[in-house]
Amino acid sequence: MSEIARKILDGDVRALARAATWVEDGRPEAEGLLQELFPRTGHALTIGVTGPPGAGKSTLCDQLIAALRAEGKTVAVIAVDPSSPYSGGAILGDRIRMQRHHDDPGVFIRSMATRGWLGGLVRTAAEIIMLLDAAGRDVVIVETVGVGQGEVDIAKLADVTLVVLAPGMGDDVQTIKAGIMEIAQVFIINKADQPGADRLKIQIQSSLDLAHGPKPEIVETVALEGKGITEAIAAVRRYQASAADPDRSAKIWATRLREMLRDRLLDRYPAEDFLTAGRDVAEHRRDPYSILHDWLKSKN
């Protein structure tokens, strides 16, 4: 076993951070390390936290960390932030909002920039989750960037997806139900002490009444005050228990493999190749299908 793999398994946080950077940057060392660590995966519970900007996702995550640590669980957080247009790095810095956990070795928080990746996640999210799982974290929380109704990719990666909504934000459930509403396993009505919380709950329930299949639980929280956090964790565990079957795990991994294969294929073609081909198609020198066929043949 490589030295960095041994250090990660021994709980070395610096080695874990270094490995996360390798994965995020697409370094060649990352793939070999993940292959080495993969036998240690399969134990972490992955919780996705998504919802519109301003719903209180980061505050909720902060309280979830505190509650899970009180149970003795180790926690990792992937906080996905928008990219800086200058450095390409994360610009919101969720680690600052979760600062009270900074010195806790049982908590590992990583802010990651989307780098233009759509869907509220980062391109390497599946592999970072795999790394954190192998490192022995009991729970991995993935907080998405908060981009709105197109933010559904988290459902492909998480064991349980929390959709966080809040009253008084001008978000009508009817306008977002075709997006994040449909991926929720647990709804969180945060800021439930504010006017409009009851109305929001009725809207969610009405929307769920029109849907088929199991109805997600609705939990009311006031994350700033730590209210409803225990109930939220209990709802997560109830869903996890009800959905624990090999077929679900297989479907999650099938989706992850699809995403990983797509990423690997895209990595094999420089951006200049796409630009050149784009010019050929735009000027009608070639059709897009023949270009795709040529690329597939060249990589066989």
C-alpha cells in the first residue's frame, strides 16, 4: 500500500486533503490511489443537501454536523460553491460558515468550486465521496451550490437527498416542482418560525398528493436555533432503512459509472479539438455525426 493511502487510513487529515486536491485537479496519481482505497468504501452514509439560494443550507449542515458529532459519528462535508471568474476557486467559502468545527479532527470540510460544472455539483464529486468514504467517515454531507430547479445531480450520488425550502423567499413550489421537488427524499422547511411556513408546507403536501409512489417526509427546522435537527436526522435514517436494498445501490453506482465514463472520455479530447470540430460544423464542412464517429473510432 502506498504511503499516502496508509496515512489516509490512519486518519491523517493532511494526507486526506492532499488526496482530495489530486482528485479535484484530475492528477494522474488520483486514480491509482482511489483504486487502492476502493476496498475500504461502502460504509459511509451520503446525505445530499440542496435547495434554492438563501434557504439556509449551510446553517442546516452546520447543525447536522454538531448533532452527528454529539453521537460520536465522524463527518465529512463537500461544500460546493460558485467559481471565482478570476482564480477558478470557490468564492463563498462554506468552511467559514462552519468555522466552529475547524479544530475537530472528526470533521473534514472541503469547499470546492463548480468550475463551470452544471447541476449544482463539481465534476469530481463521486470520486471525492469515494475518497471520504474510504477514509472512514461515517457520514458524508454534500451541500450543493444552490442554483435552483436544475440542481438535480445530487440525486445521482446521495443515499438520501434533503431539499431545503424556506418561506417568504418568493419561490412558488409549482414553479420548481419539475426540478428539485422531484428528487427529495426528505423535505426540510427551514426558518419554520417565519410567516408563511404553514402555507409552504401545504403547498408541498399538495404537490406530493399529485405524485405517485412513496411520499417524502416533511420536517420543519429553525437551523439558526438548532430546532428540528434531531427530527431531520431521524427522517434521514428512516428513509435510509426503507430504501436499503441492493438494487438501489446498483442503480446509484450505474449512474456514477456513467458519469465517470463520460468524464474520462471528455478528458481524452483537448478543448482545441472541440473548437476545431465546432468550426467545421458551424461552417458546414462536416456534419456532427461523422465527427463523433471518427472520435469514437480513434479511441477504440
